[in-house]
Amino acid sequence: MKTIILKPLLILKDHPSLAYALSGMIAVAILWLSLTPLNELPPVPGGDKTHHLIAYSALALPTALAKPRLILPLAIPYIAMGGIIEWIQPYVNRYGEVLDFLANTAGVVIGSWAGWALNRWSQAG
């Protein structure tokens, strides 16, 4: 069962360049979705902060899984990206919020921890 669940993730662990590419694509998606001017926010299920948490967890998880020793050096730019986006948003007809930044940061922490934990779990017998 463990192998079936982890097999796709182990590909990222064994090929860090794929993990970096995936995190890069997620970063581009976050940038585009966060900085595209909107007249009003579209109705989507779930809360706004939940979406921030999930997006930034997804951003951090692949690289944390592939390179757990680089969690901190990678988390810093991810968190900075979230802060810069929130700072820019008022200039593109969006709302920058401190609580969004905190949700982004929490997402990076959760995604980094999950990647680290999955890496350790995959090594366990």
C-alpha cells in the first residue's frame, strides 16, 4: 500500500529537477491568479484563506520532498513571493491582506513539513 501511495511522489524525490519544475509551474500559476486584475472575485467553494493555504502548500511540497535539506532556503523566497504579491495586489485592482500573507506563510510551512515527512516516511522500512 505504501508503494502505491508514494510512487508518484517518489518520482519527485528521485528527480529533483522535476520537483523544481513543478514548484515553478505552481509559482507561475499563483502569480497569474493573484495578479490578474478582476472586477470582482469569482464565486468559488471554500474560503479565500483556505485557497491561499492550499496553493502555497502545493508550492512548497515538491521541493521539500525532493530536497529536505533545502527547506529553509526554499521557504524564504516562497514566503517573500506571497508577501510581494499581497503588496502589489492593490495596484492591479485586487486586495492585499495581511491575513492572506499569513495564510500563504502557513501554507509554505505545512507544505514544507509534509514534503519532509513524506521523504522520511519513504525511507522507513
